[in-house]
Amino acid sequence: MPPDDPLHAPPPPEPRAEPPALFTVRGLTKGYAGRKVLDGLDFEILRGECFVILGRSGSGKSVTLRQLNGLDKPDAGSVVFDGTDITGLEERDLYPLRRRVAMLFQGGALFDSMTVFDNVAFPLREHTGLSEAEIAAKVQEKLGLVHLPEAAPKMPSDLSGGMRKRAALARSLALDPEVLLYDEPTTGLDPITSAAIGKLIRQIHRHLDVTQVVITHDLDLAQHVGDRLAYLSEGHFRFLGDWAAAKRSSDPELGDMLSGREWEKEDDHASSAQP
Amino acid sequence: MRARNFVTRTGEIALLSGRAFAAMAARPLETRLWFAQMEQLGVRSLGVAGIATTFTGMVLALQTAYSLPSLGVKYYIGSVVAKSLVRELGPVLTALIVGGRIGSGMTAEIGTMTVTEQIDAMRSMAVDPVKKLVAPKLAAVLVMLPALTVIGCGLGILGGLLVAVFQLHVQASVYLNNIVQNLTLADVVSCVGKSFVFAYIIAIIGCYNGLHTEGGADGVGRATTDTVVTLAITIMISDYFLTRLFILVVS
């Protein structure tokens, strides 16, 4: 990390009424194999909101998300979580943060050697002094939240894709996190299951006091769960704001994404290719 | 992975070793995981390691008797078998066979967890994969490989005894006496010492390659192959230097 990033501004003074930023990201830059995936991202995530990062496949959404809990380190820039700059922290020093910030992985990332019950119990056994009876109660509560109360004794390999994601979500909720990071929560699911996952994200938002960050290329999901939207393309946010502003935006690529016009374009190509 | 700079890899392996040994000692001790790994890695390797060393002992007895028939060498079969096994073949063969079996298994297991983001999931839950996965395997192999080696040497000597008695018509007491007179404590120490070092090599390389697996199923396949090849080479090369070291220490 360069010692002094010009983009790294000190945290701004608290505005009066607005909810304070939980994450403040400045000048986030990350490259792989000579290609800059993220090129100086600046954004804030406010306490209690659901922030959606929309982008096409390979646009660097996952990379951005993984900076927020320190799974990856940026090449330059900083991520400040709740007043602490986490960019220079050692793995071990990130653990307190990670107990407050849970992540739902794209494929669920359930431990496939354990039952669903043991998966959800895993963070509880690691981090709380709860007795097995208390853990069992908590696991059932979390599985109830994601509408999977009967799945506890099953192995992850016996679950469908949607169930696996819900079980993984229950595991992410186990420690009652303040922040939930979702990595492509609907990828690989059919539209009905996707909608169910989307509703679940909304329910969690309504009933639990959490800040949520969702990265996705699923427009339906983004529209249904997001309070604010950022559109990531070529390492920059081409748009950042609420939905009303997104619909008014003159950015052509975002316009295409929001309107689904890409389908028509492809048809045009196909028809114009015909003599 | 092959293209990874050799120096970088060596450095990372050294770092992983440090973290794994520290995690082994750190509280709370994950003894339940250790015993599970000992069972899986050690006890289940007993059959294959035992068969290999038993037949090696039998072959050694035969070769000794038939390649040097004129020298009355029959009476030295015991010490030839025991010395070769205890000083060289026991530790090396056991490490190669057990290493191939459990080193590749470790890489496949951890590698699959890496490519399916289970390792990242563990990190995201503030749990150290080195403590949870690497340290128990390292502890298990450090205990079980020397044990398997000693058992293997015993079985090999027994195999040699059977061949000596039933095929070469050497008295069992001659065979055993010859061993007792010639086998030294230094031989046994070198045997166990070598297998400790091999155990460390197997566990660290197996886990390191697993944690650095990239890509999907083919990545796991490549990493597993890499582990088997690297282990075989590293064990053979380090055996030479360990032998020199022990000779230096003893003399």
C-alpha cells in the first residue's frame, strides 16, 4: 500500500441528520495479472441500508465485496469500517470485524463434510460459549428464519441449489451480524427460487437490524432489495444513487442494463446479418 | 502453479510451517480433530505401509542370500535386513507410500475446499483454516508416520525372518542374534528422526498445495499430482542429506 494516497481523505465530519457511513471506501484499486479490475472506487455504505452493486459478469463486483471484510487486500486505497481502517490489518486482526460482518458466498460454500446443522452451529461453537442445547435452539431459530427447519440433519450435497443458499444464509446469520455481504445470491437459480431468495433478503432487512451489501447482475433482485444502487463497469462506478436517479440517468450502458434492451440489439444483429 | 516462483513458494511454505506449528500449540487444543486425523491418516495407512515393508524385508533376505552365496553370508542376513530397513528403506518407503496416499488426500480435500470457497467462508467467519485444517493434519502425521515406520520396520524384519527360516534354512536364533548384535541405538534414532522430517514435509506440502489450488476440478487434479511428484522428489533428496547429517552426528 502506498503510504499516502491522495484520494484518502480523512473521514468527513458527521452530517447532522443523515445516518453515518458504516463503510467508507476511498480510491480502491485492485489489479490482477496487469489488468486493473478496480480503478479508484469511492463510495460509502450507510448504516442500515441495502446497497446494491450491479455489474456485468467479470466487472469486479466480487473483488469489491471481498475488500469489505478483508478477504482480499487492495493494491491501493482504503476501506474504513466503523472508524477503523482495515486495509493494513493482519488476518488475525480482522477477526473482530468478521464476527460483525458475515458473508454469503456464491455457491453457498457450506462445509460439505458436515450436516446443515453442524454448518450453522460451526460459528457458534467457535465463537460463543453456548451449551449444545442453546446452540441447537439457535440453529433451529436461524433455519426457521430461512424457511429450512427440516434440513438440519441433511448433508449439503443432498440439498438443491436454492436450499443450499438458504442454509448458507442461516449460517451467516448465526452470530447475529451487523452487516451481511451477499455475493451473487441468485446466480444459478431459477426465477422463482431467485424471487424467494430476494424476498428473504428483504425480510431479513425488515426484521433484523442489519446493513446489507448485495452484488449481482440480476436486475430484478437489485430492484426489489436495493435502497441505493451502484453500477460498476470497467473499474469505475458509472452510476451511484437511488432508483429514481438511476431511471433518469443518461448513461447508455446503465440504460441498456435497466431496460433489457440488449435482447433487442442481438435480434437486430441477427436480422441485419440476413441478406 | 508450476510457474510460481520457487523462491516465493519456499518462503510461503516456511510461513505456513510457522503458522501451523504456532496453531498446534495455541489454545484451545483441538485434540478431537487431531485424533480424527490420526485415525484417518495413520491407522488407515497401516495396511499398505505394512505390506510394502514386509515384502521388502523378504526380498532383502532373498537377495542377500543369493547374490553373495559363497561368503557364508547366510549368517549375516539378519543384520543386512535390519540395518537396511531401519536406516534407509523403512523410513523412505513408508514416507513415499504413506505420503502418496495421505499427501494427495490432503491436497484434494483442502484444494476442493479452496476452489468452492469453503476456506474463504471459514476465514469470513473469523476462523483460521490453518488452525482448523492444517495443524491437526500436521500433528497427526508427526505422530503417526514415525509409528508406522517403526511398525513397518518390525514387520519387514519379521518378513526377512520367515524367508530366512523357511526358505534359506537359517535358524531363527541366528537371524535374531545377528540383529541384536549389530543394530545400534543410533540406527533407530536415525530411523525415527528421518520419519519425523518426512512427516513434516508430507503434511506441509500436502496442505500448502491445497490452500493454493486455483481453478475448478482440474485445478484440484493438477494440485494433487503436483503434491505426489513434489513429495517423492523432496523425500528422496532430503533423505540423502539427512543420512549425511546422521553420519556426521554419530561419528
